[in-house]
Amino acid sequence: MSTLLKVMLLGLLSMSAYAEEAKLEKIEVATDKPALARGAEDWMNNCHSCHTMKYVKYRDLLNLGIDKAKVDGWRGEASLDTPVIAQMSEADDMATFARVPPDLSLMAQARDGGPNYMYSYLIGYYLKPDGTAGNHVFPETKMPDPLGISSASDAAQRSEIKKTAGSITSFLTWAADPHAGERTKLGNYVMVYLVLLSGLLYLVKKQIWSRLK
Amino acid sequence: MSGPIINWIDKRFPLTSFVKHELTDYPTPRNLSYWWNFGFLAGIVLVMQVATGIFLAMHYKADASLAFDSIQHIMREVNYGWLLRYMHAVGASAFFFVIFVHMARTLYYGSFRAPRELLWWTGQGLLLMLMATAFMGYLLPWGQMSFWGATVITNLFKVTPFIGDDIVIWLRGDYSVGDDTLTRFFSLHYLFPFLIIGAVIVHLVALHTVKSSNPSGIDLKAKDNIPFHPYFTAKDLYGLGIFLIVYSVFVFFMPNSLIEPANNVPANPMVTPNHIVPEWYFLPFYAILRSVPNMFGGVVAMALAVMMFAFMPFLDRSRIPGGARYRPIYRIQFYLFLLDMLVLGYVGYKPPTNPSIVVVGQVATFCYFASFFVVPFVSKMEESWLIKRGLPQGIMELMEREKRDLEERKQEHRRRKGDTV
């Protein structure tokens, strides 16, 4: 029945060959605490005015290891146990953009391509001939170019903006699945345990079956 | 087993004799390969799903305005809630994977043949219940794909003659999928696993009546049977270890690979996703549904596609035992069928906007049903070809014995009829 396995594997390969329409930039998502703290800061500076993260509380940021003084600065009067709500009110959003900007708690997992999509979207702005900014990844977007990459022509400036986009993406990837680090760490122990257990069970099986003539 | 407590119990309940009859003395063919592990694995996955599900239900809120938030509460605030949820979500896929392999093994080795028809049909019933449970469970996270998947599938009942529209409203509890749908799906999603456990017991009673088939297809002599315990408990536990390794890779390292990104967006009746796809295990059947241009025809085709397996004991007319092992043509048919399932799965995954995909889907749907309908003719022709070519001694003997038995039974029947007339 090894043919069966081969047939199944071939099928799986053909499934993964199906890719998204727009070509996405690949990004290595950072998971270390300093990078996430930098990402949180970039997010607060560039996104917090309009976007909410209703499943993330200020205390979660504190637990992530971000400086208490910084978190206090971001939350202002709000308690540590309130979610991170956008600074702009929804009424103002409606007046300015005719829609409420989406919640970003799960955004890193809510689009095909995940973090790659998010990163490519943030750096996907370009100047159209009429002088307004368009986006390669999401042409219908209502969001004005948040990091200003469409008007940046200097190479150093562009790479700085890409770095910011990357760190925001890393932060939002953490926000979408805050236990991912704990999960993979536990997963490593579980794998070692299961491999050892299976090895022992194989020996038990062999031992028991050796009684048969 | 002995001792005063066991003796006390044995006078009141057949504990020792039960363990003896079903485990330590239960005869199992010694030549069973690892493909026979998957029934046991399905049982374990069922237990894991029930266990994780019960704990998830303690934290989940079956309310359209709270459901999505409560999943995030489980993922972020409940101790090891992420583990429970990922185990349950991956477990659903694992369940279908294990069941599909279990069914493929049955088809490959012809284990559905007499006298195991009832075993196969109870399994078919279990598959239907599993599909219903998975479908209802998928609504509970209340994401976009949950909502629109449930909308599309409940809408299919519209094709019921005369009362179609009423049935759809009755199923949903409302004119569209909403809070009433969510609460009833939650209630039934909690009920069905226990019905499945009941049906599994019936499945096992049938199994222990007719005993396991084996790769040779011939009922083995007593000396080739070994007790289930400890031999197959040991073999099944080793298989379980391997299964858990694969399962844990998904749970711990790639749990989101099986969750559609769109389901991380809360359900919104005003926005239809670009492309509504079911979970991978429904894709072949979804492709068949879409391949028939007429909605009524599509629903009938899809329902038939799931039920076709039940007809196999009637369709397979070859008297050669052992399924594909001794039957090269049946083996080719088996692999072509698997290939067709994969093609259908691919078609179900792609949006139907591409006309060539639609044509591929229609051809694959035709092949799906054709591969069942040709079985009676091909199996008969293959049988006479193989007999002419020569079969192993044991198999010829078995076939002759079965033929003799059948003749005798027919004569017996005729004699009795003659007596009464």
C-alpha cells in the first residue's frame, strides 16, 4: 500500500501549489521580547490612533515584558485591564472615512498569507500618476499610507520604513496568538516525550510478539 | 483473574467472562497489518474529542453576540484553553483522516463482504453522524466561514419537494442563520457524540460477532488466531504513539494550517466571503454538489456520493476473497478511485470561476459514480479471468466450499418449500 501513500502525498503537493493572487513579500516574524516591545511601540505610534485591539489588554503588554512606564504612557487614564481601544472615536471614524477601521487583534491570521500579507500590504503603497497613494496588495483599501512608504524615495528611508512594517507585523502576529511561544516550547517537550514513548511501546510490542512461534 | 472482590463481582456481573470473551480470549488474525490500527485510533480520537469538548463547553458561550469573543477568551485567558481548542480543532481533522484510512482499508481488502455487511453499514451510519457533528461544530466559533458554510448547507434542504422552504426555516430556527441556529447546533453538537458512542458499541458488537477480516481474505484456522490482548493491545498502543506524534505536530506547531483565515473574522451576514470553502474533509463531496448544474440534482448527487459505499456488498460480485490482494483489476480500480477523490478535493477547494475547473469537476464526478457502477461487471469478468489464470490453492478451496454451502442452502430451502406445499 506504499503506492497509496505516494498518491496521497502527491495530492497534498498539488494543494499547496495553490497560491494567493497578489505576489506577497516573505517576512521572518520576530518572536523575541525586544523585537515585540519595539513592535508594540511602532504599533502605538502608527496604528493606535485609529485601530483597536479588543482582545489585547494593557496588562498583556506588561506581561510581555514591556516597560511599565511605556505602558502607562499608552494607556493614560485607562485601567491595566481594559482592552487597547483606538484613540479616535467610532463617530469620528465614520465622519472621516465613512467606516470604522477593523480590529487588529486577529488580523495577522485573518487573511490568506497571514503575516506575509500584512507586511506586503503595509509596504505595498505607491504613488499613482494623479498623486494619490494606491496599494498593490489591497487596491480597494481606504487606509491612507500609514508609514509613508509611497512618498519615500530615499533608499535608507525606505529600508527604515520596511523595518517598521516588519516590527509591526511581528507584534500583530504575537497579538493574534499570544500563546504561540509557550505552545511551541511545550510542543518540543511533548514531541521528545512521545518519540521516547513510541520507542518504548515498539519494544514492548516486539517483546510480546516474540512469544509467538 | 481471582481474589475475593473479583469473585464477589463475578457472582453478580459477568466481569471475568466478559474480559475473557472480548479481550484475553478474543481471537484475532495474527496477520493483521498496521492498516488494521485505524479503528482503534478512531475510538481514541472520539474519546479525546469528547474530553476536550466537555471542557471547552465550560467556557464557550452559545450566543451569537458572545460566541466569537468566548473563543478568544478560551484562547487567551483560560488556562491551557489554547491547547484544548487546538486539540479539538485538529482532532476533528484527525477523526476524518483516521476514518478515511479505516474505510480505504475496508475497501482495499474487501472487508465489507459477507458476513461483514452489517459491520460496514453501521460504519456508514457512523460516518454520517460524524459528518453531521463536524458540520454543526464548525458553526460554533461564529466566524465568517462558520456562518456562510452553515448558510450554504442548510439552504440545500430547500430542494425537498413541497416543504423545502419550511424545512430550511425549521432547521435554522429563523429565516436566516442566526442566534437560534447557533444555540440548536451547540445543543446537538453536544448530543451527537453520545449517539456516536452508542453506535460505536453496536459497531463493536457486530465486529465481535463476525470477527476481524484479515489481509488474506480467508478465515484463518484456529492456530492462526491470537488473543487480542496482549498482542493487539500492544500493537495498537505503538500505533497510537505514532499517531500522537503526527497529531501533536499539528496541535503544537501548525494548528492554524487547518483553520481558514476567514474564520478569524466574526460572522457578518452583510458581507459574503469571496470564496466559501468547507473543511478539507468535505471538499470531494462539495465538488460533486457544485458539479451538477441543477441544485436538486447536485444535492441528490452529493447525498448519493456519501451513501455509495453502503452498496459495495451488493456491487462487488466477485467470489474471490481478500479484496485487492488477489485481484489486480480491483486494485487498479481502488487506486483510480483514490486519485479521483483527490481530484475532486482539489476541485472543491478552487473557486468555480475557472471554466476548466468546472469541467474537471464534472468529469471527476462522473468518474466517481462510474467507478461504483462498473464494479458488478468488472468484478465478475475479473473473477472468471483470474480463475482461468489460476488462483492459490487455499482460495480455490474456499470458493468451492462457499459454492457448495450456497448450493446446500438452496436445496434445503427448496426441500422445505416442497414440504409445505
